[in-house]
Amino acid sequence: MKFVSSKELRNNPAELWKSINKEEVIITVNGKPKAIVIEAENNIEEQLKTIRKARAEVALEKLRSYSVKQGLNKLTEDDIENEIKKIRR
């Protein structure tokens, strides 16, 4: 994995194209990661599907962790039904 600043990218974009053949490149802005650049393969749709799936799994895990911290994992089915009824009113 290689880190490249947005300034470096602007000044020398050819370096990015060389680098992505070997490793992932992280683009930074003011020292903070902003984008991940990877080489596109012939199966780009499959790559995108895999990336989207991974992002969804990370989001789901964050939701699970949040619900445990809030104690929501201990709600009974009746508690859940009551919450749904409150919202539907």
C-alpha cells in the first residue's frame, strides 16, 4: 500500500498509474486518507460488487456494535412491536 498526496498526484499523475499495477494507492488530502485507487481488471463489475459488499459488511458491523452499546440487542419481541406501533401512529 502506497500513500500519495493530492499535490503529488497533480504534479506527477504518471507515478500513480505505475504504482497501481503493483499495489493499492491511498490518496491523501492534508495528510488524511480520501480515496483508495486500485487497478481495474477485466471483471470490473465483479470488483465493484466485492467492494460494495465489503463496505456494506463494515456498515452492518458498525450498526451491530452501536445496538449492543445501546442495549438494543436485549429488546424482546414485544418491545420491538411496541416501538413499531409508536412510530406508525
